[in-house]
Amino acid sequence: MLRRLTNLKNTPRKILSIIIPAALCSIFTALGVFLFRDYGLAIFVFIPLFIGTASTVLYGYGKPHNVPEVFGVAAWSVLAYSCGLLIFALEGLICIIMAAPFGIAIAAIGTLFGEAILKYKKGSPLPSLVGTGLLIPLMMGFETLGNDEPETYTVTTSVIIHAPKEKVWENVVAF
């Protein structure tokens, strides 16, 4: 799969390096929110980390590149992921704006991980990338262990008013 990316021209390669991690992470987010019903470390840390790592590996594999260039690809991928969250109504605009600085910073760290994979991994980086991606649903599963439903209690309250019903009813209807 990665060999096919090396044959692409720069612009299509950049677009795929932005869209593929964003799409995968949108699926992971839906999995976390709807199946595991949890917003945790996996969504707020591992997803941006994976976006940075995956976009860097996909864009930089077998191609001369520089770090600012892959940082830009990672930032665009975070933006594409955020737009996907908005479009599919998985998250609201205010929440995305509040989380964006952290997401971009963590994606930048992921970019450094991606650079390390490209530099030090012999052979195809695909197994490293797949392993990193599989950590996300695994982490989501671990986060939900022990998250049992909290005990619920029924509480009944009453107000006793020492007045005739007619007098009370006038005050209830006439604000």
C-alpha cells in the first residue's frame, strides 16, 4: 500500500496523507463515543498522536521531506478530522475550538514519532503504523473497564402548605 503512495505526485500524496488519518480517526471517535460511550485519553491524546504519526509516515515514506512540511500535513489532517466531527455531528464547534490547541500540539508530537519511524524503521513502516492505530481502540476498551453504571436512588420530595386549595390555586395560575 505504501509503495503506491511513493508513485503519486506531491499534491495527491499530500491529500491522501491528510484524509486517510482523519477518516480513520473519525471512525475511532465514533467507536469510542457510541460503542464505548467514553471520552477519555484515547480520544483526547491517542487520536491526535496517531493523526500526527500517520500523516507523517504516509507523506514522508520514500520521499525527501522536511519537518515543517510534515507538521503542516499533520495540522491539515487535524483540521480535516475536526471538520469531519462537525459534519457528522460527533462534536460541537465550541468543543473543537477548545480542544484544538491541545490536539495540534499532540499531533506535532505524533509527527516526531512518525519521523522516528521513517528514520529508524527498516523496511515498511506499515506494521508500526497499524500497531499504533490499534492502540486506540485497545485504549478505549481499557478505559471503560470498571466503568459500571453508578447506583441510582429514587428521591421523593413534598411541600406541605397549610392553606385551602382555592387560595393556593390562585397563586399557581396567576404569576
